[in-house]
Amino acid sequence: MTIRTVLKMGDSRLLKEAKKVSKVNTPELDALIQDMMDTMTALNGAGLAAPQIGVDQQVVIFGVDYNPRYPKAEAVPFTVLINPVVTPLSKKMEEDWEGCLSVPGMRGMVPRYSRIRYEGVDQFGNAIDRSVDDFHSRVVQHECDHLHGILYPMRITDFRTFGFTDVLFPGQEVLDD
């Protein structure tokens, strides 16, 4: 079990376009995914992108059964997604609170497409093609943004809705993402 250090906003490695994975089903990729799972689980994350742990590859993981940071969120199946392509299925956008393990202690209202299709492969090369909405859609968009050097604060349209969790939600237990 290896819990990796999560890079924080300001680290230039988070602003790069990640490289496509050329080979799947390798011991190196399996080890990366295991480290990502260990890290995400240890930090109660809903998802994690390889660039967040300093790995310049298009790999994201996500999944939520019950998470104390998202008590009202529906379940999202655990997924390993490699070389993803995200396509909006509607022009409708919804704003909701987001946080990020790379932006600890803060939250912001972020507009996201309410319904998307995502495609890619898993670690074994099996095709993934899903159409999703709501929280599932938000998590996928957030994690895939990391592969393009985008952190959620870059998507905030009204900075009056961005701040430290203890100030925005006084007296509430809100964990970092």
C-alpha cells in the first residue's frame, strides 16, 4: 500500500497536458493504479487523476459508495479510465460545490455540463462508453480536467462563491477533497 503525495495548486506539473497512455495491462500501470487507489481511499476522495500525484499520464480513477464529504451524492461505480474523451450531451449546465485534493481546505461553485458521455479504456484495454448525469457527470469532468491542466478554480464564474471551507460552512464538518 503506497499513499502518494498529492500536488497542490501552484505546482506547475498540475498545469500540463497529460500524455496518452500507450500500453495498458502492464505491471507499471497496475502499480500506478494501485497507488492512486490507496491515495484516494486514504484521503476520502471521490476521484484522483495521475497528474495530481506527479504522473504525466491520462489516467483517472473515481468512484463513490458513501463518502462523508458527499453525503447526498448518488453512488458512482468505481472506474479506472484511461485516455478519456468527454462529450457533453446537453448544453445545460449546473452549478454545485466542488473541492479538490490539490486545493485543500477550499470550495467553490463550479458550472459543469449536467449530462455527458465518456469513453476510454480500463487498465486491461476493455472499452468504456457511458452516458451519465448529475454527480457522476461532475466527478468525471472534474477528474478529466486534471488531464488538461485545469483545476476547478479556473472554472469558477463568481468568485463570491469560492473560499475556505471553514468560512463558507461554519460549524459544519466539511472534509478536503
